[in-house]
Amino acid sequence: MQKVFNVMSVSAFIMSGALVTGSVLLYSRIPSLTKRYMSELTLEMTKIITNMVPGKIDEAMPEMPKLPRQTGPAIPLRR
């Protein structure tokens, strides 16, 4: 019976050590994981917005006048 208890205590010690080691490794790598995922997200969002922007600019821009007379006289500068 003593051998069973010894095996159980050694396995509990190994599991506790593995849990502590895993927790420390994960905690130490959280900043790099977060930075990596944020850079991937930023890159993906940049691609999406870059594809959307030209169409939105074309929709928002008014049509340019074809003749100079359609624009009206120049506005004088105020000083």
C-alpha cells in the first residue's frame, strides 16, 4: 500500500510542477501572442479598408465642372 501512495505523491508532484511550468510559460508569452494577433488584425483591417476607400471617395466626390465659367469668380483672400 505504501508503494501506491508513493507513486500517487510523485505523480501529484509532477503534475503540480508541470502546471506551474505551463502557467509561467504561458504568462511570459502573453505579450508576444497579443502583439502577433494585433499585428495580424491590423494588417487584415488595413487590407479591407484599402479596398473600400477608393469606392467611397468616388461616391463622395462631386462631379468636376467642365468649363471654367461654371466655377464662378475667384474668392479674394482676407488678411
